[in-house]
Amino acid sequence: MPQIRNRLKEKYHLITTFGISIIALSIFFSLPGVSGAETAKNYKPQIVKFQDWLENNRDPVTGLPHSHVGDERFENWAITYDSAVVILAYITTGKIDDAKRILDFYIDTPNAWRLGGIIEAVNPTNPALGEDWSVRTGSNLWIGISSFYLYKATGEDKYSELAKKLADFAISLQNNDKKDPNFGGIRLGPLGGPNVANDQHLGYDLNQPSFYEVFATEHNIDAYALFNMLYQETKEAKYKEAKEMVLSWLKNVGYNKEEHRFNRGYKQGGVDPVIATDIHSWGVSALGADTLDTFESDLAEKMIEFVEKNCLSEVSYTKPNGQKIKVKGVDFIDYKTALNLGRKPLVSPEWTFQLINAYRRLELDFKQYGITQKEIKYRQKREELIESMLTLAIESGDTLTYPYATQVEAIIGHEYNTPKEGNYSSIGAAYAVLALSDFDPLRNFNER
């Protein structure tokens, strides 16, 4: 298959040069004479309503999103990863000033930084008050990705510099020991600070591994995406080398050859084989079918099939207005693990939209290869899942939003629980904007 694809690529290159949605990109890059990519449906009315909800639920001064609206335990919290995805949603719809407000907060607020990176959550009503002072590589890489796109949208060097600063932060956490099984991998986070009890440990628990000992597949995919973008943009050798080292780690540690999927990563005691849905969608988005073929022939499709078989469900949900619906989407984990945790399958809007973007990546890849049957297959899968997710969307005035998941206060299976009854999620609304706009930030900008 890889050999056939390589021959087909040359033939089809001219008609598929910009894979992902030029409609979305042209909004903020103003590309002259470029028409939009083919899409079956126009979701602009829904995009506007999700965007309006984001604008209505943010800090009025800084523009930072309120991550979990309706759960007083997280009142005024702005989770860093959520901020990054909201920035990308604003860029996607051309709201550049709104995106700049958020990134400028992180650039200009010293208390948002610690141990060389940005902390996990802040309270913008009082910038001196960090809500979660831990520093994780993944959220920093996503801020770097959003900063890269804002640089491309504005040409302002400070955003390029921020993207490079955060990429360099991740490189400082890369394992350079060629004799270590985790050679090339990016650590979950830096070592803790002096005299801070339980600092930089999972769950703030000294009995749990430290971030420095954990290598998460999720964060390595994030790193690959940012390093790849920066290398294509700057041609700096350090980003190429870092990207290739990450790819080596993904092949040697992240990849589960027996089950044709990704492991969650590596922690004390060895490889962590737990199933995490998002890393498969993100792996397809960031690496694409060709790169995943270097792991195993047709791995991208095999990973998607694994997710569909083990993590995709149709569940019942009652909306706040009492309407009972059936919604199809993915859980954070697989059926078996959910059962062992004592709960039924649930649907995460955020993680389902990630799968929707992965379907789009495969649709575009197969369009480029000239394999029409598979192009149509993944387009249909994408559209069917979008329709299901729009059924789940909750009206809030004249806006639309999502709960964090279809079960409240449920064990996710990765450290946390879902928020309480009545919560609404910035990350869900932001991911809706991205997916409905055909915009996948993990797909290398310079390959479009």
C-alpha cells in the first residue's frame, strides 16, 4: 500500500494540495484566489452559536474561557489546555483579537509560569491565584500550537517566539539517553520545586509516579505536531531532530503492535497499556496514514477500527429541558475498563470531535491517494458522527454548548472525574467549532 500511495501522490498532488478546509484557513490567512475544500454540509449557523457561547462565558477582562460553567468547584477556572483550544477556535472563525487577548495574558502574566512552563489552571479574576500549580508538557505544547497558528495569522513575532519557547521547554524534557528504553520520549512534566510537598506527582501523591518519570503518548503526539510545524517553518535542525526522536519513541514504546493501537505511555514499572481514546484520533491527525504506515501497513485504519470496536457507543441522555435522546460518540476509555470501574459507557463531546477530525484526515489522505471508496467511507463516518453530536448540543439562549460528558461525576479513567450536574464545557464548544469548520490543528500547517 505505501508504494501504491507514493505513486498516486504525484498524480493527485495538484488537486489536493491543501487537504484541510481552506474555507476556515482563508478566514484568517486571507489567501487570495483560494477556494474552500469540498464539504458535504455547511455548519456555519451552528459554528456561530458555539462561538457565541464561548464569548458569553469568559472572563471579561482577559478573555480567558471559563472551563467548567455551572460547577462552583471550578468557578472562574481557566484550564490551560482549554485556553489553547479556545484560541484555535477564535482563529478558525477569524476572531483574531479575541485569540490575542488570551495568549497575551499568558505572555504578560508571570504568575502563570512555573518550572519553565505554564501552570495547569489559573483564575483570571486574580492572576496571582493559580488554581492548579502543576506544570504538564501537554498543555504547554497546545499553547505552543495555538501560538504558532496565531503567528501565521498575524505575522507578529512574539507569537512565533512563544511557540518556540514552549517547544524548547518540551525538548528540555526529552530523554536523550540512547540506552534508555524511553529514548526520544517527552516527559509528562519537569521535576518539582524545592520544599514543595508532593509537587509534580500524579494526584499530588508521593506514592504515585512523578511527572518526570512518566512518558505519555498523548504528549508525545502533541510534541511531534509542534516540532514538525516549527521545523517546516524555520528549518532549524533541533526541531527536526526532536521530531524524529519522538517518532522513534512512538514506534518503540507508544505503539502496541499486538493490538494495532497506541499504549497510553510509560510509567514506573514499564509500558502503560491502558486504552486512551484520544491518542488514537490525535495519532491519525498528526501523523497521517503515510507516517503510520512506517509503523505497520494500514495502521491508521486499524487504529480507527480499534476505537470504533472498543470505545464508540450509543448512549441515552436526558437534556436539561427533559428531552430524551440517543447519542453516538466515544468514551475516554474502552468498554471493558469502564465496566471494571463500575460505570456504563459515556460520550465525551471533546473526544468525539477529535475522532471526527481523524475521520477527516483519513478522508483527505485517501482523496490524495485517489482511493475514492475509502475517501467516501470516512466522509460518511464523519458526517454521521457530526449529526449525532449536534443532537447532543444544548441550547443556552440563542447559543449552543455541551456538557463535559453524558455522565456527571463519573470516573473518567485517567486521574479525574467528570464535573457535576448542570455543567457546561468550554472545551466541548471549542472543539465543535474546530471540527465543524474542518480545522484540525494537529495536521501540519505547512503540509496543507
